[in-house]
Amino acid sequence: MRPLLNPLAVVVSVVAIAAALLIPTAAAATPITVAQAIGQQTGASATVRGYVVGQPTATNTVVRSNFPSDYALALADTPTQTSTSQMLYVQITSAIRAQWGLRTNPGLLGARIDVTGPLGAYFSHPGLTSPTAFAHAGTSPTTTTTVTTTTSAGGGDYDTTYYRNAIGKTGASLKTALNGIIRTNTKLSYDQVWNALKATDQDPNNSANVILLYSGRSQSKTLNGGDPNDWNREHVWAKSHGDFGTATGPGTDIHHLRPTDVSVNAERGNKDFDMGGSPVGEAPGNYTDADSWEPRNAVKGDVARMLFYMAVRYEGGDGYVNLEMNNNVNNGTAPYHGRLSVLLQWNAQDPPDAFEKRRNQVIYDTYQHNRNPFVDHPEWAGSIWG
């Protein structure tokens, strides 16, 4: 008898043979205009034909140069359209970002293309999410189908598996769906956090070191503790905001725990996040005043997405405190964190990079077995709080 293949080792990619498998394509439907798509935000699938006019970075902002990422593009019925109200925001899922993302392919600006997928809000704006096909108008579309029986796709697209109950939802419904997905996770003790951070925040250029969140310094994994130049465990959602301390649950959730310099951690304290203040001597690029902290540009989005995760994961229904975002500073011991309007700006300004994505994957694969949805879908923050 022939030996059976181990199903956990089988990952079959059928990108190149999509046509042979008769996967539905954009060519199978008559394209509609962008204006029609904007008026048909029902969740139904359609093929939309339009010109690429830029990359959306917020509900009312589309950039036409210096594209920050490959996550989205904007379509319009004319190549010179500048009004965002006349644009459709199109999500670009991870499998096709290398082919259709504007940061990687800036020459797509002005191209006329067909995109197929469900018509629904994206960045709290008329959009098309989870597309199934892209094509230059009049050509065969690019489709992607992945068949996998592994429990971890190694950083792949989780929309059809992990996030399947959230796709297509917006606002409060999206928040509720995401809570139901991410609240089932393995809990760590506070002591276990030390070793977890050594893996999640490992320096990609030196496996013996970790990268410290605020300073950006690469430091030996073994130099952790309580001395002034050691690194320790920073609660990005300050543990006094809800008074949950270091108890198992929000106090040990490594999605918001990061290595930081001991004295920098102490200087940040339990301050909310906002713009401005005086420079932080031990962490160049960071600023602080009496009631707020501004992190360096390279981690502004990271900070925002960690707080968004906490506000969705901890809703008070499983014995833990109900954490919420607000637009204030000086939140003290109340279970709130701010300033929301600034954090939403940081989320758009600093999209997830390779370090943040790897961190999310390591937590999912090895430790808590849940994901930060705002690393996978930063646009969901605008849908919930925008």
C-alpha cells in the first residue's frame, strides 16, 4: 500500500491553474461602473471597472504618490477624479499585493482595471472587500485560491478561515464578531511573558537580541530585569487603566506587552497617547508631557493597533474588565485609553511592517493562538471607530 500523506503537511497552491479549475473570474460578469458600485453597497459580489486613482489611507484621504503600503487602491470612473466621494476603495488581500499593490507597482496609477468581489464598506467608505479577481480591463483576471489543511498558514490570508465570521461586517457588528473570534486564546502567566517576548520581539538581524519598543534599541535577550538599562515588560495599554494589574488575562496578554528600557518604561508610566511634549532623552523620537506620550514614528501604528486589539478583546463578558477607547488623556484608573482620534491617524500613517506581522504570527502560532485583527486589517479600526 502507498503511505498516506500527512494532511498537516499538505499546502496546495493553485494560483497558476485557476483557469483550468474553472474558478469564477471577472470575465464571467459584465462590469459595472464605480458610480454603480458606490450605490450598491449590499455585500453582493460584482465586477467593477474603473481607473486606479490612488491609495486610500483614511476615510477621506487618497494619496497619489509615496504609497505607504500595498493594502488598498482607489478606483474612479475617470483617471483625473480627485473627489473621494466619487471613488471606490478596494481592499488588496495578501495573496495578490505583490501584483496589485501601489507601493510595489506605482505604475498602476491611471490604469483601467476590473476587480471582482463583495461590495461593502472599506475604511468606512464605499468599497469592495476580499476581492476574488483582478485584471487589466479586457484581459484575463488574476485569481488566487489556496487549499490548505494546516492549522497555521504562516502569515497568509485568514479571511476565509479565521476571520470568516467578520468579513462583510462594519461598525459595532464588526467589533462584536471580532471579539467572538479573538477572545478564545491561550492565557500566559506573567513569568511566561519574559520568554514569549524574547521570541515575539526578536531582532531580525540578531537572534540573540530583542528590539525595544520606544527606543528601537537592539538589546541582549538576557539583559532583562529591573536595573536602569535592562529591558522589562511594558503594558502598552497601561495596566492602571482598568486596574487589571499583572493578573492572567489583560495583564499578561502579549499582544500589548512589549520589551522596553526600564527607565523609559517608568517615564511613560500610565500616560495616554497624544502628540507633542518634550523629547525623551533615552528614546530619541519620542515626546512626553504631563499627561501623554508620543512614540517614535516607526511604531506609532503598532501602538494604535495594540490598543485597538485590547478594546475589542476585553469586552467584560468573560470575567475581565471592559476596556474602551476614548478621545481623552488623563484617563487614570478608568478602563479607557486615548487619544482615539490621534491613534486612528497613527494607524493610517504607519501601516503594519514585516516586524509587526511576524510578531502577530508568532503569537498566533506559538503562544496565545489568537491574532490582532488590526495588524491583518488595519482598515477595520476606521470601520469601528472612524
